[in-house]
Amino acid sequence: MRRSAALCFGREERGPRSALAPRGGAVIKLSEQLQRLIAANAPLWAGEAEIARTYWTAPIRTLETDKKWLKRQCWKEYVGVAMGAGGALEENRLTGLSATLADWVPQLDVSVDRHALREEIEKHFVEYTHYCLFADVY
């Protein structure tokens, strides 16, 4: 198994590191913010990895169950679940982004920090990229 796959699926147990060394490249120092992000999300990523590992190694998998699993992953990445005052809301992530942009862009560098806006856009980009990858396989 490739090292990246081993890390993704929890084959190697490690805490957050202060630097990464890409294959054949120079060491990249991780910022304190990124180290905190990794540490905060590691339990969530471990949970998702366990779910994927359990499903993909199950002896009862079929083409039909694989398609259902992929369809559910597409939904999770494209729609997801947001918590509102009345409970869980199902909303297209891009619809949420368009509403955020409509509110935030006029206030950019006034009451909205440019880095906060970039992080919001990046979050949606990452989730939409995940959706595309699952949908392409489906």
C-alpha cells in the first residue's frame, strides 16, 4: 500500500507533524494554524477512514451496494447537513455559498476579513471537488 493510502486509511498511527517532506522535495514547515487544524480534525478523519475501511473490506459488498455507497457519498459532499435553529437543514452547499457571497462580498475588508472569505470559498471548493470525484466514479 502506498504511504498516502496508508495514512488515509489509518495504517500508520501518527499525530500532527510540524513539517512534511513531499516525495523528492524539500521539507515544508506547517504553520501553527495548520497543525491545530490537523489536530482538531484528526478524530473526524479517523472516523471517516474507519467507515470507508469497514465498508470496502466487507465480504457482502456487491456492485449494487457499491453504487448505493457512492451515491450516498455524493449526497454528503454535495448537500451535506447544516444545523439551523429548527434542526438539520438539507441544502446544496453551492446555494449556501452563493448566499454567503451575496452577504460578504459587499463588506469585504470592511467588516468581513478577506482571509475568512477565502477560507469559506476554499471549504466549498474542497467539498465540491469531493463530490466530483465520487460522482465521476459513480
